[in-house]
Amino acid sequence: MTSLAMIEAAAKRLHGHTRVTPLLTSPFLDDFAGRRILVKPECLQHTGSFKFRGGWSALSALDETARAKGVIAYSSGNHAQGVAHAATLHGAPSVIVMPSDAPQLKIDNTRALGAEVVLYDRATEDRDAIGQRLAGERDLTLIKPFDEPQVIAGQGTVGLEIAAQAAEFGVKGGEVLVNCGGGGLTSGIALALEARAPQMQVRPCEPKGFDDVTRSLKSGQIERNSQTSGSICDAILTESPGKITFPILQRLCGAGLVVTEDEALHAMALAFLRLKIVLEPGGAVSLAAALFHGSELHSETAIVVATGGNVDPEMFNQALMRFV
Amino acid sequence: MTSLAMIEAAAKRLHGHTRVTPLLTSPFLDDFAGRRILVKPECLQHTGSFKFRGGWSALSALDETARAKGVIAYSSGNHAQGVAHAATLHGAPSVIVMPSDAPQLKIDNTRALGAEVVLYDRATEDRDAIGQRLAGERDLTLIKPFDEPQVIAGQGTVGLEIAAQAAEFGVKGGEVLVNCGGGGLTSGIALALEARAPQMQVRPCEPKGFDDVTRSLKSGQIERNSQTSGSICDAILTESPGKITFPILQRLCGAGLVVTEDEALHAMALAFLRLKIVLEPGGAVSLAAALFHGSELHSETAIVVATGGNVDPEMFNQALMRFV
């Protein structure tokens, strides 16, 4: 189980290798939302998403022998790039198993960052099975995207930064909106804030039709999505919360927030216009929740973790043309 | 004359009000440029450009009586927004004289930030004359966009941050590429670096056809552009370097770098793709110089000041569709 001590240890290993992303603000967004909005732009993290933190944490926690043999990961794209880049920087080989319908940009980047990419069909094949088979054949260490203590610890460093940076704004409480797939980032942040900013409450954010975490938190047991493709929010489509992450989410998080694809696109357009950052749809869900679901929030301040920016230009343009 | 002491004093007044923008990197950009590229994304500054620094510096340096009467500025858009926002936050009224062909987004934002906007025709009217007349009529303090010591001091804080942040990367030398209109930012950075990182050399960057600073540095006297409109790099179109700024540029800067509009658009596309930031054409000229004019540089490291991101979505989309 990931603990605060593990997150703090990860923060030490990440220091100087990951980027401390700032907290951004805009009076236009505050007006729009009717409350103070602080945005943590993890799109500015290396490889364009927070996933590099978990990748670096996992790679740096391996013993040298395992690292030299290499690692394997399965991912829709952001975990792929995070692990590939972290592995290459550690001098370790990496194999990444990616769905064949992942954005071309993410597939290309993963290769360019030094990984061997293996594609699979999201509808008919089981990525876990493929990952485990390849890992066994080549003696690679499998780095799971979220249900992995050292990955959760790495993502949790976002929470440590939020606590320290919000305090500089005089903010000690408020709701922290986090895009949630399997819950690695969300649970890591929740653990960090439990210790460092206990007056903050984490709210998982999901796209409509893929709200497994929101439903799981309501029912008290792990619920599943009927599908894991078919949304533009590809970065956060997972079948269900993890076995490790769900108990943490259940213990520490408030209710989930669910937004439409159009709300995510609109949030991307406003992030372009008001913050000058590039978000992908799955990275803008939390901002969409803050902007369009304010009635479901109860705090003066919403801290929005904008998780990634690896978006194809056509999709980005669609957001701008429809919503600026 | 602006001095290091004035820049340091401005930094104290700016502390907690302006954003300390990070230094961004990308292995893809390093590969493309053939050298290390560190990007200072001032598009992430409040109001979307570095101009808020100079605006805040000037407003905070005024005595209370003058501030209560209000300020006036003339600007193609970024200085306008910077002064308007800084004035409103200081509780001071502001009048902004803007060219009627400025991007609509900049005009709208300036109004929304609390300013009274007065439009003029760039081809037939003299903005300085208009500004001075209005200032006289209403007893407003004129805040010039660059030839103003406290504005230069505010922009110079970018240089203080570069010296400190580059040192964290182990970088003490290198060329610092700065988009240059009238030279307020460029001269401020040069003054700061003269003291804090004397092994760095500032290189002014301009769009083709508007290379007054480059030509002035070559000839040793102030040269003028034949026009001040007709480029997509609207943010940095000025007739000539300033009377205050030019001697500083002449004493401290290396030769100018001149890029085409297409190179600026290409740099915007690569900033979208690799850094996840939004740049306007005039804000991307320095990055274009680093990426496409490497043969004119002589250092292992290029530090690029990406000065602003206030771009209309149509222009941004043009960059993506042509160059991603």
C-alpha cells in the first residue's frame, strides 16, 4: 500500500527530473465559474502529462538488475510516453503495449522516446494478458498504469505540490478536481492531501458513459464500464477503479463529477483562450467540471488538475472552432 | 536610466503578483535544433504575455495621487492588457489607445480587464500624439510601452528569473533569444543578465520586414521600419528601437536574428506539439530563430523567451494545419 512516506520518498527521487508545474489562474475563469479556480497544468510535465511522474517513480525504484533487463507497460498513450521517456533516461529498454486506436501522435511519440511499441485491438484483446505474456517471455518488469504502489506514489507528488502551492495563494481548503481513469493519480493526490492539506477534498472527474469511479463510490463496490473505447477522452477510459486505488478513493474522496464530451471540448477552448495551455479532452474533464458543474461543488476554491495535453491538431481545432 | 537596482526593486514589487514562469524543455526540440533549448513561456504570465510585468512595475511605482487619477497606454494589445489588468488590480482607472486592426481578442480582453479602449487608425494617425493629448486632458499618467524606465525594470525581472532558473539546469552561459519590438523586454533582460549571468548573450529576434533593431545594431544608429503593420507578428511591430532602449541594446546585445512569418507559424505548431503552450506569431519569433536559424547561433544552449500567447483561434489553427 502506498503511504505518505512512499510519496515523500518518490518526491525525492523525482526532484530535478520532473517539472514542478505552476498553479495558473485567470480572472476570466473565476468569473465564468463563479468561484476561484486554480489550475495545475500537468500538460506542461515532461511527455505532456502527469504520467511521467509515475513512470520515473517506478523506474527509479527498481533495482539495477531489473532495470537493465527492461520494463513493459500497457497504455492508451500517456502512461506509455511517461514510462518510455523515464526508461530511456534511466538507460533501460522499454516495451509498450498500446491500443491500435490510440491517437497517432501518442504512438509516434512513444516510439520516438525510445520504446518498442506493440499494438493490440482494444475490442477483442486483453492488454493485461498481452503485457504479462511479453513480460514473462523477456523477463521484463511490468509497470501497471495505476494499480501499482510506486506509480501511485509518483503521481501523489502532484498532491504535495498542490498543498505547498495553494498555501502561497492563502488557500488551505477547497475541492481538488482530478481526472480519473483507474485512480492512480486521484488516490495518490488524496493520500498526499490527507496529510498535507486535510481541509481539501478530492473529487474524481469522469466523462459521461465512463463513470465507473463515480458509480463505484456511490454503490460502495467496484463498478465496471460496459466499454473502454468510444470517447474522445481516451486518456481516462478504464474498465474500473483498481483493487489498490479503490479503497483509497472510497476512504478519502468526495462524490465523482461527470461531464459531457462537449463540456470537455469547451474547457479545452477556454484553457487555450485564458491560460494559453494545450489540453487533450481527457485532460480537460476536471476543468469542465469546475466550469459547468459548479452547482455540484461546495467550496470557494476549486483546484483543477489539468492532466495532459497530447491531442491531435484536428481535435484541438474542433474545440477552438466550436467553442471560442 | 534603468539599473540593476531598479530591476531588483521592481522584482520586490512584483513578488506575489506576477507569475514566476518555469523553464520548459523537450527532447524533441533539442533534436530539432541540434542544441539544448530552454523555453521561458511568458504566454503563461497573467494576461497572456510578459507585458503584465512592466504594467505592474509602472503602476506600483506611481505615487497614490497619480494612481488614483489613472493611467493611459497605447499598444497593439499585449501592453494594453498588461496595463489594464495591473491598473484594475491597483484600483486605478485606465485608458488604452489601440490600433483598430489589433486582434479582436486583444481589444475585447482589454475592455474586460477594466480599461476604456480608444481605437485609432495605425496608417493615418499617430498613437503617441493621441496618447499625449488624452493624458493632458484628463491628467492621466502615460505609461509608454517600452521607452519608460519602470517598464523596462519590470520586464527585466524575466532576466533575473532566467539567471536563477538556468543555473538549476547547470547552465550559466548561452544565448538568450528575445522577441524585440521597441526593446523594453530585450534591454531589461540584458541589464539583468549583465549582472547575474554575464556569460549569457542576448540576441534580439524580429520578423522579416520589421527588423529595425537588427539593422540599427548593424549600422550603429537608430534605423526605422518603413511600415508598422502588415505582419502577423503584430505584437512586435514598432517603428524603431527606443531612445532609452537602443543604447542598452547596443552595449549588451549580440546581432539580431530575423525570421519569416512561416517560420514563426511553424514554431507555434511545434510549441503546441512539444511544449503544450499557446504562442502568438510575435511570441514565437524567438523560438523560430532557435529552430530555423541555428547556424547563426554559437552556443550549446539557447534560452528562448516565448513572449506571448494572445492569438485568435483561426491564426492558431492555420499554424497547426500547415505545420504539425
